[in-house]
Amino acid sequence: MRRFLDRYWYAYAMVLPVVLVTGVLVLIPLAQGVFFTFTDINEGNIANPVLDRPATFSGVGLVNYLHVLSGDPAYGSFWSTLARTLVWTFGCVLAHFTIGLGLAVLLNRRVRGRAVYRALLILPWAVPSFISAFAWKYMFNAQYGVINQALRVVGLPDPVWLGQSDWALVAVMLVNVWLGVPFMMVALLGGLQAIPADLYEAAEVDGASPWQRFRDITLPGLRAVSGTVVLLGVIWTFNMFAVIYLVTGANPNTRILVTYAFERFFSGASRDYAIASTYGVLILSVLLVFVAGYRRALRGQEAA
Amino acid sequence: MAARRSRLASVGLHAALVGASVIAVFPVFWVLVTSFKPDARAVETTPRLLNESSLDNYARVLAGEKGDFLAWFGNSVLIALGTTALAVFLSATAGYAASRFRFPGRRPLLLSFLLVQMFPFAVLIVPLYNVLLALGLQGTGFGLVLVYCTTAVPFCAFMLKGYFDTIPADIDEAGRVDGLSPFGVFWRLVLPLARPGLAVTAFYAFLTAWGEVAFASAFLSAADGSKTLAVGLQVFVQQNRTEWGHLAAASVLVAVPAVAAFYPVQRYLVAGLPSGAVKG
């Protein structure tokens, strides 16, 4: 034991602050949140220290899970909301990745004004996202929004973007793509710059076409970076709450799992903490399954 | 890349970059344009660049007609700087330990950085509220700083671990030979070399706190003087109509510090982001 501490004490000392903070502020709340899913807790029966009122909620077993997983519309139509969440997540991440990769490849060339282009393209990342959400909400307005104005000028149909239709989902996805491309672009640009230039030169000498060079050098060279950023992108997008909430509010056409949990939390006659927490646990479970599968797939690819 | 590009390819390249840049910049530009218009002009169905434009919106927002904008601003600055300082400290120490030392629990630690990002924080609000209450931090800026750190630190530590990995361990050994303690090596040798990575981390943490809405609205008291910008700006979004001109002016005032903090850092971004560490 003594030798163990002698050897590792400084490592643990450096890790301790993080473990302490996340332990207290993530693990304890998480444990409590999981506990809530087995109760009927809501704003009316939770302990309220301000009013000096004790807790009166009681355990209900698996009832919350049964309600939610039945897909009952009164509990957020879990399965169709999950499907929409998947459309949202994979649509956004696919667009982030392909647009980000395209721009990174362009920026990685010797092109005049590269620094200016990069500074401009990165701008959506620098602006706080709640401001961007306001800006897009304004631009998407059906009457005075500049987007419909432009569409009318060119003679295209001008849908009511943020109304009760799937256009709302398209709109929030566009906003989120706009927000997320710079991160992908910058990360992939870093990856591109780490690929040794002589690989390309050798390929060119061998007469490889640009497409072959992209497929056989660029993509494999980016595998490690892509693996990380796609995984992070999926996790972040799956739980992206602010964009949807600020642009469309509680619109059932843009409802994803995390926004529904938040709706249960903050709206309705009684804030239903139990159902919100149940959604939270289900979100975490879906992500865990995804991450496990993803890492296994990556490892399989490396072995091949 | 040695081959000279044809003229056509060159035009195409610039056209693509210009097009993308316009899309990236336009929403911000449009907010700027709107911020000079009176609320009534901002909702006209034929948008124009200038329409009775003036600095009135800015004057009114700064004068605090709709709420104490300067107090919100001050709160946001304090909370964002506090988050930045604490998050950089926490993620640098943990990232360094994970990069240099092979200690039991290292792999679970790295995995937990990834796992913590999966927690839907919106759902932790009530339990978090209870924890903060028990610690006596509920309603305080410091409580919010701690909460923001739990969001920012896992990614930052992950990122910095990757950055420390690129600094040769020989440097550490040379420092040890010269008689520095493990902390001395970290503090005096490695941290100065890691400046680009630290800059990116600092920026990321700053932005996390500067633009966060959900926790700030749930945890800060409803008193106008204790709001942050993200919460305060909601006063311009009324039930039936939004005061777009005022909102735009306030938004510009909020975005300027973030953009100003961003551009000195952005040249480090490419080097500082994680380069493939999912394997953990």
C-alpha cells in the first residue's frame, strides 16, 4: 500500500480535483436521477426546503418505463420521437462531416486569402449559440424573414418554416448544420495537415488521379480524427437542446428526446420530474449502446 | 500540390470558398443590420439594409430601459471568466496526469471523460439543484461556475491530454534530472509549451459559460440584477411579439466579446484540437 502511494500519489493528486468536482456534480445527481425514475416525483410532492415541506412522493416501480416505452402520445410518443431524434442526429452529423471535410480540403490547398476564408468560415463557432438561434429564428420568419423574401424573389415556394410541419425540422437542422460545420472543418483541417506531403508526391509520381489520392491517402489518413469527431458529434447532436428550444420552442414537429424531457420538466401543470428523468436514463442508454457499437466497429476496421 | 491549377479550377475553388463564407457570415451580418432599425421597421415585409437606422437601440439597451443590461453583462463576465480559470486548471492537471502517468484507474478516467458528455444535462437539473442547495451554492455565481465546469472539463481534459501527448516526454525527464518535482515539471516546463492547447481550452470553456441558457435560467434567482445575458435577453422575446431591433442590438453587444476572445485563439485551433483519442 505504502509503495503504491509512493509511486502514484502525484498522479492521483492531479486527478483528484476533476474526480471530486464531477463526482459531486455529475455522479450524485445522476444516481438521484435514476432513483427518480422509479418514483412519481413532481413539483407538487418533492421536498421543498423553502416552504419547509417534506417529500411525499412514493415508489412506483417500473411504471414510468412502461408508460414511456408503450409509445403513448401522453408520454411523448417515445418511438416516433426516437426515430425523429435519429433523423436529426445522423442528418446533422452527416452534413457536418461532409461539408466540414469539403471545406477543410479546400482550405488545405495553397489558395490566396486562405487566412481570411478561414477566419470567416469559423465565425459561426465564435458567436454564442443562443444569439445564432435568435438570428435564424428572425431570418426564418414566414412574413418578414429574409429567407422567404429571397425565395419569393427567385420565384420559389416560401413555406412557413417554423410552423406545425416538417419544415420546422428542416429549419432547425439547417441552423444546427450551420453551427456545427466550423468545428468539424477545423478538426479535419488539423488532421489533413498531419498527413505527410511526400505521400501525395509519391502518389502523383505513380500517376494516381486526384480522386484516387483522396480515397487512398486522405481518407485513411483522417481515420483517427474522424473517428473522434464523429463520435463527439453524434453525442453532442443527440443531446442538443438549445438550438431546437430557442428556434421553435415546444413544437411537436421538432421534438427530440432531450427537448421532450425538458418540456416535461418545465411546462405542464405539474412539472413531471419522474418522466423527465426516465427520458434521461433512456437517452443515456441509447447513447451507451451506440458508443459501444461504434468503438467495436472502429476496432474491427483497424484489425482488417 | 506541385502542379499548377488550371484557371477554371482556381475560379471554382474561390467560388466555393466565397459561397461558404457568405453563408457563414450572413446571419451575423443580418443581425448587425437589424440592430440599427427600430422594432417596427425590423418586421417590414420588404427587408432593406437601412431603414430609419440609428444607434437608438444600443442607447436604450445600454441605458437599461428593458432591464439592467450592464449588470447582466457583469454577471456573465464573472461567471465566464471563473469557468475558464477553473476549467483550464482542472482539465490541465487531469489531462497531464492521463498523458504522462500510467496509474491504476487511468483508462476508466479517460472513458469517463467520454461518458460524462453523454449525460443529458437538462435532466440532471433537479438533482443538481438539490446538490447545490446542500452545498449552500444554489443561486450563486460560483455554483453555476461549478456546473459549467462539469460540462466543459471532460471535453477539455480529453483535448489537452491529446495535446500533452504531442509534447515529447524527454522534456519531463530532463526536468526531473535537473531536480524538479513532478509538479515543477508540469508547471514550469510543460504548461508553457502547451500554450496553444491551453488557449483553445480556455476559449472553449469561456464560450460554454458565455452562451449557456438552460442552467442559468434554472439556477440563478429571478432578480433582474443576478441574471446572465443569456437569461436577460429573453425579455426582448415576448409572448406575442419580439422586439427584434432591441434584441439584435443586445445580441451584437453580447457577441462582440466572444468574437474578440475568439480571434486571437483561432490560429491555435488547428493544432490544439484532439487528434484521435477515442481508443483511450
